[in-house]
Amino acid sequence: MFAPKHKGPGALLGFLPMDVGGLMFVKVYPNLSDENLIERFNSDWGLQLFCGKLLSDNQQIRDKAIVSRVRSYLAEYADWQQLQGMLVKHWKRDMNNTHVLLMDALVKYILK
């Protein structure tokens, strides 16, 4: 679903390809800015474990641009259809009315 781990200048600091999705989730779910995400990630081992990148005691992410590079990486390499298929397969038994599409009115207005 994702390309191999990025290496060289601008690398994703040891995040595995599957872990970058977790990083974006913990950014969006509590509505954190890029800078706030890095601050919270550096101090919250729960977020680190969720993303698969546990920092050592004296280690911190200082690169504020990493969140932007993660977004670019996902935009270039993510296979969204495959991801959607995996999520549906995993959650299918918990889903009702899968034939119904619900969306916010603002999204409907934007899509016109």
C-alpha cells in the first residue's frame, strides 16, 4: 500500500511507511497544528506508540517540516482504494446501512 521507507535527505526520521498514517490520524483527530503535533509527539509516549516510533528518553523530533513531508509522502504513495478495502473488510461486521452515503452539507456544497 505504501512505497518503501524513504532514505536520504528529507527522510521521515525512522517512521515506517505504515506508521505515517498513524501520525496523520493523531494530527487530525485532536485538530493539532503541525507544530503542536511535534510538541505533543515529543512528550506523549502514547502517541509515539500509536505511530510505531517510540523515542528514547533524551530524543526529540526537532524537524518541524517532517509533518509536511509525511503529507507529501502519503499523497504520492498511498493506495487509497486498497486502504479503503482493508478498512471495509476489517469493520464490515460493525457497519450498518452500507448502501447509504451521508455527508455534511458543507461538503455537498463544495462538491457542486
